[in-house]
Amino acid sequence: MSNIVKFIAMGVLMHSAAWGASTAVCKGCHGQNWEKAAMGKAKVVKNMSKAEIITALKGYKTGSYGGPMKGLMKAQVINLSVADIEKMAASIKK
């Protein structure tokens, strides 16, 4: 099974409103310390500012941001509120 199919399956299984502002699912692709370029295509999150993370997550949610993983990321953030996004960015950039 390809990595993309596995990732989509994982996202579908783990995606719910109860997921809230947890970053546990994100770390599966972005790395425990935000050091990975997810799927070899994404920006390295640890190199982004808090504002850039917020902009990216809000943009993925609206569909106005992103490259090759845009659709996949939209599914991951669609149920997050603005408060959830801000909380996640704050926890990433402690």
C-alpha cells in the first residue's frame, strides 16, 4: 500500500471533531520535533513562525493555501476552530 493511501486511511480513521487541537496526528508525518518535510513535499514546520503556521492551517481549512498536499491537509483541519488552530500553533512554537 502506498504511503499516500496509508496516510489518507489514517486521516479518515483519526479525523473527528473530538480530535480538537491535538498535534499527535500531525507528528505522524511532520515528525515528533516538527523536523520532517511531510511526504517529502511540505515545509518543515519547525522552521515556520507561529504566524506562518496559523496562516497555513487557516488557509488549508479554506482551501486558499497549499501545494501538492492541499486536499489532504484540508481534510485534517476542516473541523478545527480558529481557537484550535491558534492553540496548536502555540503548542508547536512553545
